[in-house]
Amino acid sequence: MSKLLTVFGATGQQGGSILHYLLRRADVLQIYRLRGITRDVSKPAALALKEAGVEMVQADMDDKASLRSAVAGSNAVFAMTNFWETGSAEVEVAQGKAMADATVGAGAELIVWASLPNVTEMSGGKLSNVKNYDDKAEVEAYIRTLPIKSAFFMPAMYMQMFTHMFKPKPNNDGELVFAVTWSGRCPLIDIRDAGKFIVPALLDPDKYNGKRFTAATAFYTPAQMVEGWKKVTGKEIQLGEASDEAWGQGFPPDLLEMLKEVTGLISEYECYGPTGQEDLDWTLAQMDDAATTWERFVQDNEPWFD
């Protein structure tokens, strides 16, 4: 009988991308049958996955009994949280630990946790307010103490963020300007690639036990991003600077402060710290399918400026 892989966030960007990718991987489907976890199994995205052959199960990440039921019988679990749903560090950590406990309780062999670096530690305390990173790192540290094999999916900034909120916009003269708050290189991932990064751990849990997968295509400078837009769209685009306040317009004060530290995280630490490039090179070498480049992502998401 095939093993059971349970994927949380099945109708979101991470979990949904993983399931859609795995449905195209015959080698994975020879080993695992797929279960997706969502809060609403009646939504169109959930129904589409069910139609494709995924067992869809309702669960509430704040309800431990619900989580135990969701992962029952699982051999492997992909677990993730969304900080932005509540903006609460306490909630995110509690949810992550509860999913890990439920996974161990189910007798699963492997948990793949969507983690991020501990920015407070990486910066020596200089940046201590990047909660959505530190929370996930705290859960990772907890998982490493549990009697289960583990691997860690470490996603970069989503390319999808630049299709709406942060894409180039016309200035008062009608010129397109890509205004950013950071300098230097930023790691980017097309989140549709999420499944590509976790397949190695699913196929060989022993080999990748305890490993982190730095999930990005490459580190891109703002200028390289602009060149990608210009090459694909034929539009003239200027590179400009923006304030954290402009980027965080509409954010509550505490999250605006966090956003300011994210600027420092990118500019000074390239999100992943001093070993980021080395870790990315290792990760990409483990993958069967190439990650999507920025230029390809721009092509896939035209039109941009009509």
C-alpha cells in the first residue's frame, strides 16, 4: 500500500503549489497518495484538487483535536503557517508546534516544515523584530528535538509579490518606476516551484534528514529585476527608491516597524545570511527540475502594464 503525504495549506500558495506539482510527478505518486488540508473543503480550489485525486480534509490549526484527525495515518507531512493571517507570533508558534506534535503522534516518518532563518540570532540582535522569520525558526528548533525525521523548506521572497503590490508604477510624468526600499541582492522564488524543492526529502528522508532547502531561483538585484521587465515587456522602466512607509502603506504601526527591519534583512544579510549563496547552490544541485527564472516568471505573467 502506498504511503500517505499530508499537505497543509492545500488551497494556498505554498501547499497548493506543492500538490499541483506532485500530481505531475509519477515517481512521487508511486510512493505517496496525497491528502490536502484546508479550512474549507467546499471552496473551488479544494474541489479542483479533489477532482484531481487529492483527498481533501477540513482542519483548524487552532484546534489540536482537529489537527490530530487531519494527519491520522500520515507517513509524511508538509506543515506551514501564515503569519499574516493573525500578525501574532504567539499564534504562529503555537500552530507550528501543534502540527509537529500531531505529526509525531500520528507515527509519521517525516515532517517537512516551511521555515525561515532566525533573524535575531543572525544579526546579533540588531534586527529583532522580523517576527515572521523568527517564529518559524523557533518551530524549526522545536521540531529538531522531536523523534521524527525532518527537512526544512526555506522560501525566499515570492516573485508573485511583484505582480500587484510592488510592481513598477507610473510617476507623475507617466514614467514607470520600480521603487524599492532595499539595496543589494534579494533571493526570489516563483512559489509555483515549491514542490520542486521538497521532492528530494520525500524521495529520500534518510539522506536529507535535518537538511534545509534554501528555496530560491537566485539572488537578484533590483537592477536585474528591472532588466527582466524591460526585456520581456519592451517598456522603459526606471529604478527608484521608496520609503518603508510608502511600501507599508496601510500596515498597522507594529507591522510597519517589522517591515523596516525586513529592509535591513535584505540589504545587509540577503535574507539568508553569510552562507546564503552556498546554501542555495547546494539546494539547486539536489533538484530534478530547474527553478523558474525571473525573466520566465515575467513572461508567464504578462501583460504587466496595459
